[in-house]
Amino acid sequence: MSPDERPYRLDTGEESVWLARLGDLVLPLPNFRWRREALAVHDRNHELTGYGFSAADECRLAAWELGSRCYDHWGARLLCRFLVVAGMLYGPRSIIAAYRNGRSHLAMSGKF
């Protein structure tokens, strides 16, 4: 899929602040180096898993990423944990299923 065909605006990570969105909640956060470096892995994981860009899907993807252990940086893992906790509000079964799916795909995820 070319960048022009994607249904979302690609976050290049070049901005000094990124807007973390979770439903109606929008938090301006510093765009740390680890986050900029994780973007390519995160975007590829969207394509691998088929999870979309809704708040619930971002939480499911975070669970998958924790399960697949694709991030070495503590900040990335902490962000994923926050999203997993938030995702438990959307549907604990789907979060647990996503985590288990990630555990079964350890070899597919990229490290950063």
C-alpha cells in the first residue's frame, strides 16, 4: 500500500510534540526519540495485525505489541501498558486475545 492509499495521516515523528489521541481525549506529549524510532515498527504492526486506528484498535495493538515483545525501550513498553489498561474498558476479552496473539507471533514483530 502506497502512502497515498493509506486511510490515515502518517505520523513521521518529526514534530517535537505529538498528539496522543484516545477517543475524545487528546494529550500533547513530547515526541521522545524512542517514540520516533518505534513508529516504523508500530505502523508495520498495524499492517501485520489488521488492527485499525480507532481507540479500541490502538489498545488492541498495544496489547499485541506487549505480547510480541517488539519494543526494547521501557518508555514504549510503558505506553503500551497504559493503552492495555485503558483498553480493558473497551473489552477485556479482545485485549487478552490480542496479547495472546502477540505472544504467538514473537518472531514476526520487529525489535527497536
